[in-house]
Amino acid sequence: MGRLTKPRRGLLGPGLIAGASDDDPSGIATYSQAGAQFGFALLWTLVFSLPLMVAIQEISARMGFVTRRGVAGNLRCHAPAPLAYGIVALLALANIINLGADLGAIGAAVQLLCGGYVLLYVLVAGVASAFMEVFMRYARYAAVLKWLCLSLLSYVACVCVVSVPWRVALRAAVLPHPQPTVTYAMAIVAVLGTTISPYLFFWQSQQEVEERQLHPVRPRSEEFTRIRYDTVVGMGLSNLIAVCIVITAAVNLHAHGILDIDTAAKAAEALRAVAGRFAFVVFALGIVGTGLLTVPVLAGSAAYALGELRSWRVGLRHLPGQARPFYVAVAAATLLGVALNFTAVNPIRALYWSAVLNGIVAVPVMIAMMRLSTQRRVMGNATLPRSLCWLGWIATAVMALTVLALAILSLTGAGG
């Protein structure tokens, strides 16, 4: 099946891949730290954030489908140039740090499983990911990414082999008990930042553009139903896996006094001591699988954003010779992530902080998306329905207030 064929489009695609890649090693580290440090106390953030992340991802997908441009393309056409370039610069910075951290986590996880050299595994994973994204045919590549989504089931397996006090966990999921401390606020920003991530907006919107070019288009109402179904399944899977990771860390780490988990690999290593080799191996394999899924999404979203801003021909459906600058950007972003692991900067320890950075970057991106998707000059007669508009603005306000709360608590020195 080549890049120019037009098979019928399935119900699951961009939304499923976006949701699955949301649980990258950065997210795994963040959720592990949340469970280790606070037990079940932050489970409510994942329940609360689900409708918000579904809404904002659906909005990004609708924008791509209707306008035939991604988020960056719409910013270039309808927003002031300084704003557009500023947002894309922040996105690229966050993505490259995330790339380095995720590749470092893959290397550390493989070392735990097989021994050997972390940097060698980082190099192999980065080069292999860039090679496949640049040279593999789009239909086959998209299928590979969908199969990698199965790696998320490893975290469901982890929950199934431990004894969980479900009554306590369910109570914590629906009855939040906020703590006025910097560490608690930072944990909320990190969790929201890794569940509502800006790179996912750029990826899913542009993937809708790609899919529209390759597949027959149904009536708009049917396409919007497909987008909603795809997004709900993808984001629902993402949050289910996040809940499983928090519960695994709460039961196996927090309950045993292990409160500091700053990397995904460290979480896997700690599990070996308290939960046995099976949980350790399954958790570590999940890190590798989700990392391999997320690296091309991070590199691709940065390349999409830069390419649309610079009016390049963008898209994985094109052959490398037809979109050379775009593919150079994909490879460059990936290799910069690899290079971070060879510097004094330790990208593995940046996992948790990259999630916080994503939370901060998401705010201006979400504001711009909401303004554009509610304007007829951008969306024509397909502006957002009222309910989706309200959810999108609520999601934007929640992200802004969370980051503001962190800033206030940091400046006042409240709590520990």
C-alpha cells in the first residue's frame, strides 16, 4: 500500500495514536512520582482532566479537518507573526527536551533489562525512529504506531498482579483533598501538563490533514462523529493507563515509604524490590514501547509546526524528496534529543520537569486554538458547538489557573 493510495478510513487513527503517545516515559515518570509521593491523592486529577483533554484534542482535530491546516498553519494565517513564532519556539524547545528525556528513559529501561550501555541504546533508538519516520511509507508507518499502542496494556497487567484497596482508591478519585503546598501544586501542573500536552494538539490536527488527503471524505457530520469517537477512545485509554500507573506506584512504592521517583526507569527498578521481577519487567517493557511510540510524535509535531510556519510542504504522506525541509526537521529534532544525552544536561532527570514545562506552554497554545476555532473567518460554518466551546475554554482556564497557582505558591514559599 503506497502513499498515494486511498483506502477507506477507519474509526481509530490520529486520536488513538495521540492518546497512546500521551503516556510517554515523561508521563510514566510523572504518574509514578505522583503515586509514590502522594499515594492515591492525585487520582482525582486524571478523572477531572479526561473531559477537558477530550474536548481540546477534538477541537484541534476539527480545526485540522475543516481548514486543511494544522495549528501552526492557522496561526500563520490568522495570528500576529510574533505570537505564532513564539508559540512554535516554545513548542520546539519543550519537544526537544521531551525527546531527550524519552530517549534517555528508553536507554535506561533497556539497560535494566539487558545490561550494556545506555548511550548506545539511546543512539540506536533515536536513529531507528528517525529512519522509519522519514523513509517508511505512511500507511505502514501509521500501522506500526497503532500496534505500539498495545505496549500500554503492560500497565494494566501491573495493576492486576497487586492487591489494591479499591474503596480507598475510588474515594480519592472522586473526592479531592487539596494541599496548599508548592510540591502538591507542582505535581498537579505536572500531571495536567503531561495529560494535556501541546505537542498532541499539533500532531492530531496535522494528522487529520494527512488523513483527509489520503482517504475519501464522508459527510461532515459523519467525520465529526468519527473524530469524537477516535478522540474519546484515545484519551480514555490514555487516562486509564495513567490511573494504572498511579495505582501501581501508590500500592508498591508509597505504601513502602519510597516517595522520590524522578525517572521512569527508577520506578521500574523500585518495583523489582517490592513487587517482584514480573512487575519490573512488564513496567520496563512498557517504558520502551511507549517511548518508541512517542519519539516520532514529538519530532513530527515539531516539524509540522515549523514547516507550516515557514510554508514548507509538510506531511508524512510525501516522499522525502518532495518535502526535504520537513524531513530534515524531523531528523534534526530527533538527533538533538539524542545529543542531549551526550551532554552535561541529564535529560533523564528532566522527565518530570518537561511535564511541568508542557503545562506552562499549553496555556498560550490553547488560548490561540480557542480563539481561532470559534471564528467564522477560520472555520466557516463549522465553528465549535456551544458545549465543546465551553469545555475548551474551561480546559484553558484550568491550565492557566494551575500554572498561576504554582507561580504564587513558589513566590510565597508556601508549604514544602
